[in-house]
Amino acid sequence: MEQLSTAQINSFIDDGFVKIEDAFLTEIANECRAILWTATPCDPNNPESWTQPLIRIGEMRFEPFKKAANTPILHKAFDQLVGEGNWLPRITLGSFLIRFPCKVPATDTGWHVDASFPGEDANNYLEWRINFHSKGRALLTLFLFSDVLEQDAPTIIRVGSHLDVAKILEPEGERGLSFMELAERLNTLPKREETLATGKAGTVYLCHPFIVHAAQDHHGTRPKFMAQPPLMTKSDFDISTEKMHCPVEIAILKGTKNSITEKDSFIQDIKLGKL
């Protein structure tokens, strides 16, 4: 696959995510996983050493991670979803989440939307904020560095929930809501179908920045290796302007029913069909 199809782009707008299989090579995933194992206190061949449900590994500036984040299909998909060139290349992949089969439950399994810009205390992520224009963030990305089956703690995604979140954020203006303020309102949203971010190593999910998602406990036998870095915008989105909107912006407009006129919608269909 060289680029996203029109159907995939429309699915991103409606559902809030698109799954790209073989986004990077399995061999690269294997190299990355080997590096990550060395950063843990665990023995890959000794499950008894897997005593924690989750280990977080910080930024790692190794070439395999950079290669995984910068494949032609990903770059093309970024252009298609965010606007051509309106994103900052990933040199690293942020922190890595390694989830282990463990009798101890994880403590980070609540429903949430990732925040995108700092609040008063930049060191306190719970005070980070998100606004209607998704200031600072173009996409949430999920990079799978191991095969992930249903029992391997795949991320749970609420399909179409980004449309509901847009409605919550619209009246909050430029200041938006903090991570915790928004999280506390998610239980008021309509019930949505849930799907699991499963796939083989090398799969990447590109998610709308407003998508509601959650971690879960691991019930399988093989640790799960994943990164979930934001793709950041080069120039912030501006939903208010009369211009040709990218799919991330179209989804926000659709969620608020601040819909694009029939003419604009028709133009968008033509544009997406040419991608």
C-alpha cells in the first residue's frame, strides 16, 4: 500500500482511526524489541521475572526507532490526514509501554483522550490541555512492536468517539479542558462500539487526536511492546477559516454538526478521491 484509499480516509473521518498493516518492516520491529528488552530488568526467556504489569521506557534515540517512524507510507498518510507538510517528523517515538502478563492489575486503564499542550504546570501531565482546534497535536499514533492478539492487552478504542469529544470541546474555546477535566466528562458521552487495536508487529494505528481510548490488563502469554507518540502539527489547525479542510478538521466539523456546506462537502469528496 502506497497511500490511504478514499475509503480509508472516509473511515478515519467517521470512526476516528485507520489501521495500517506493514507500516514498517517486521525486521525493524524485532530490532526495536531487542533494544527495549535490554532497557528492562526482565529476562525475555524467564516469565517469572515479569513481576510488573507495565514498564515504561523513556525516549530512545536509536536508528531502528527512527526508521519505524519515517516510512514512505506513514509520511504519505500524514500528508493525507493532516495536510501536506503540516506535521513535524518524529525523530524518536516518545515513551514505550511494555505490558506483561501479571497477577497484579495495571493502574492506568481508565478511559481518556490524550492532551496536547501544557497547562500551568508543564511537568504535570494531568494539567495538560486539549482544545477544539487540537492545538499542538495532529494525530495519536499506536506503533506495535510485537504481535498483539485480543488477549495481549490491545488498546481499546471507542469507535466514533472523537465526534462526541468535539462537541464537548467546542464551547470551551482556546483554553479547552485539562486532561482530567475532559476525562471526568467522558462518562456522559453516548455509548459507542468498541474495537481492539490488534495486529502483527509493524502495524500502526493513526487515530484522530480526540479519540477516546483505554489500556487494559494483559491476559495472554507474550509481553506487548508499543509506542504511542503524538504526531505534532507544524501549524495549528484552524477550524473557523473558510478553506479546504484536512480530514482531521472535517471530522471535528462533522462532530459539532457545524457542517461543511454541500458545496464544500462535494469539493472534499473530489479532493479525497484524488488522493
